[in-house]
Amino acid sequence: MDNSVKPSLVKAGNNLSFFEKYLTLWVVACIILGIGLGRIFPTVAKTLDAMSIYNVSIPIAICLFFMMYPIMVKIDFSQAMKAIQTPKPVLLTLVVNWLIKPFTMVIFAQFFLGGLFFPLLTQTEVIRGVEVTLANSYIAGCILLGIAPCTAMVLMWGYLSYGNQAHTLVMVAVNSLAIGT
């Protein structure tokens, strides 16, 4: 029996396109561009937010479609049906996303925003007639972020890490359904 590892199977990033190879830099560039545009043109956010139907943002829906479509066309859906028959990875994902991740985010938010950076966040804001410290508002936002699994990007990261796309699709679908219930 040959136990040697084939280098071509281990070497990640071999067949990635220029965009895929530098995806992290593209994400950082888009974040910086978004912050810059928000500072220069503050009305753009309100204009984009107004483009919604039944509280669904049309610009975000379009961007999600273009992010998910290339990955979705590469998935063998017969493999997804087989992935449904092995529930352990899906159950693990549910446990991590809904039982571990929110509490981890509470700990991180309390440590960084409620402790380490609290002196920088002493301002207050009025939310629905109640004055709230900025730190508490940010902590609440971090907790909400921690309980919201990112569905579209999971497909992309699964693809880039040569993961099982069928299992990834099933996990994303189950998490999306769990969000809605």
C-alpha cells in the first residue's frame, strides 16, 4: 500500500484565478472603498437602503446572486442528496453556529468593546427614545452578527478550500432555514 502524499493534491491555490487568489485583498479593498464612499457621499447608503421590496434589499440580493451563482453551477446536486444522508457535519454546523458562536461573540464583544476599548466609546445615542451608550450598542450589534451565519460567502470559502461543495450547500441551506424559523 502506497502511503505517500501526492503534492498536487496537497498544494492549495494551484488552479485559482487572479481574483480568487487575492480574494482577501479584494474584500479589504471593497471595505475601504465602501467606507470612503460612505464618507464622501453619505446619501448613497440611504438611497441604496430605499431600494427594497418587502424589506429585502435589491442591491444586496443582486450582489448575493452574482456571488453564489458561479459556485452553484459547479455543484453536483446528486451529491447534495447523498450529503443529506450524512447528518453529522450538518448537526456540527448547527451546534457551532447556534450554541457556540453567539456566546463566543458575547465574550469577544464584552472583552474588546465593554472593556479594552470602552474608554473610546463613551458617547451615547438615542434608540427608540432611550439613551444608550455607544459601547452597548456596538456590543448588541456584535452579538447579532455572531448569530447570523453568512450564507453566500460560506459557499465561496468552501470552494476555495476544496471542500465538499455538496455538504457545504446542505449546511448553508439548513442554516438559512434555521434563520427563518
